[in-house]
Amino acid sequence: MNMPNFLIIGAAKAGTTALYSYINQHPQVFMSSEKEPHFFAFDEGEKVNFTGTAGEQEWLNRNAITDINLYQQQFRGADKAIAIGEASALYLYIPKAAERIYHYIPKAKLIAILRNPVERAYSGFIFQKRDGLEPNTDFAQALKQEEWRMKNNWVPIYYYQDMGFYYQQLQRYFNLFPQEQIKIYLYDDFISNPSQLVQDAFRFLGVDDTFRPNTSARHNVSGIPKSKALHSFLRAENHPIKTILKPLIPKTLRRNVMRNLHNKNLEKAPPLAQDIRKQLIEVYREDILKLQELLQKDLTKWLE
């Protein structure tokens, strides 16, 4: 059975879903049928049992794959592909993931997209708030509760601040894997020129870099729903109307229509308060400076 030869390891709320979608369009690439199997984030056979608000932890507890045979089944039909991969954003954050990846697939190529940790933290909060999964309306209050949430084993997506210490997280990978197997991108570059970044990713994966995927679709957009009723309908998995439409409309078209409706129903979230921004910049300052040295990339904008 096949195992992947590349992974998109994170970071959460930094474009991993979009990159997965764009890379998945390549005819020489095979991506797992389950976008985030999370196999390497947990021990084999481990019972995933996160707590938190209803919805997020239920999805992860139910869908995380911890059986090697079930994981390998994700790549059935990949025999003719040059690049075989999956994208699980928790791999960057969960400490054991790096060693487990190295144990199973030590020659795998690893891709990560890093977003300004302050912006990533606030985007994560807005994203959870958008879906009614964040109990606090105030970001500052959610940050104050983070330590309690970590002690009580909430899903890591609620660790808005802690998930942004990229140097600590990436160091685990740089300690295990040769540098030529690791490709780190910046979210701002991805947003400004997604096609150019994806072409570079294709070269990194060893597939035809002349292929041009459709990079126009926006994925996992954060914002505040204009209509809560429409938002609830679009998020519902088994709504009667959706059940009726399934046999009538092709899956890809159906997804595109739903995604466009979803994005149009969102309005921009209020800007992050300057006092919270300054507070988080100081929290991240040392980690950012170390990361800058590790990656040899200019990250001074993250400190502004």
C-alpha cells in the first residue's frame, strides 16, 4: 500500500486548505481523499478525545485516522502519481508529529505556510466565532482563557496564541529532516501571487511546473456572517434541500456554488485592537527573531 511522499504540515489558518486545493488539481499529484487525516499527530491506535465547544472537537475526534491500514487506504489509486500527499495543519503544532513522520516516511518532502502569528491568532478567533464555536465575543477574553483550555484538552485550534510560536514548532523538523526536504512559504507571498508560489511548490515536488491550476477560489474565509440563517444552512451537512440537490448537481459545481454563497455572506471582521496587537507582538518577538534566523527570511514586518 502507498504512503505519502509529501505533506503540507501547516500552519492552521495560513492557507493550507487553499494550497491543498491548488496542488490537488495537478494531474501528476494524488492527494488523500480525507483532506486532514491527522495520522502522524497521534499514536497508532490512540483514541482522540479532545474537549471544547460542540462541533470542532467532535469532527476531529470522529475523523482523525489512527490506524495505519485505514491511513494507507487514503492513497489507494495513487500508483501512477509522482507526488502523493496530504495536508494536516496540526502536524506543525503537535510535538510528536515530526518524529512520527520521520519514523514512517523519513524521505518525505514537507511544506509549511507561515502567517504573521498575530494575524493568524486573530483570524483563528474570528473563524471559530463565525461558526458559533467560540463562546467569547471578545478576543482578549479568549486569550486569557487559553491556558485553562490547554489544561482541559480543548482542540488546539482554540490555542490562538500558542499555535503561533513557529520557531519552536519548526525546529523539531529541522532537527530531524535535511533542509532540502523542507519548503517554508510566507502567507503574504501566497496571497499576493498564489500562482507563482504554487509553481514553486510543483518544482519542489518534482512535478511539471508548467501546469496552471485555478487559484481563483477562496477557501476557509474568516468573517462575520451577514445572515446567520444562511450561514447555518450552508454549514449543515444533512439539510433536506442539500439532499435533494445532490443527485441533480455535480459535486464540484455544488461545492463551488456553496462556497461562493458562503463567502458572499461574510462581511469583514472589525480590526484587531492595537493594544492587543502590541501585546501579542511582544509575546512573539523572541520567537520571530529566532525564526528569522532559522529561515533566513526577513520577518521584520511581523514586529510592526
